[in-house]
Amino acid sequence: MAWVLLSWNDKYIDSFSQFWKNIWLAFQVKDDLLDVEWTFEETGKSVWWEKKWFVYFIWIEKSKEYLDKLSSEAINCIKPLKSEKLEFLVNYIKKRSS
């Protein structure tokens, strides 16, 4: 659906595509962090360290730094669109607790 909305103006398609790559990756990193830092009671999910790729390979602090970087890059990609809803989505994913 997003591609249809932007198809009228090609100058935003590359930025929007990069935005979704960053936001998808940020979601995955945050998900891995939740799984190792929170309990089953808090997230409703089981915790398996060996399945948390980002945390396993670059550890918790580097994963948090990477999440911050991805979030910032995602917001920079959508600045020309001036979309509060997309910025809300980035911040929600970054701060979510489940």
C-alpha cells in the first residue's frame, strides 16, 4: 500500500524504501533485546539466548547503539515526508516493551 501512495512522486521512493529497511531491522534488534533483557511475564514470549542473533553477535550495549542508529536513520529518511505517524512508528518500535 505504501508504494501505491508514493508512486505519484518517484523522488521519495528510495528514501521510503530505505526507511522500511531501517525500521524492519530496528524491530528485529529491539525484539532480540526484549527477549534477553525482559522476562516471559513481561513480554509474553519465551527467552532463548542462542536464537537472538544481534545480541549474540554484538552483545547488548552494541545492539542498543545499533537500534539508536537505525532509528535515527529511519527518521532521517522520512523527514522530507513530514509524517508524524511514521515518526511515531519509529519511536514506538524503539521504546516498545512487548
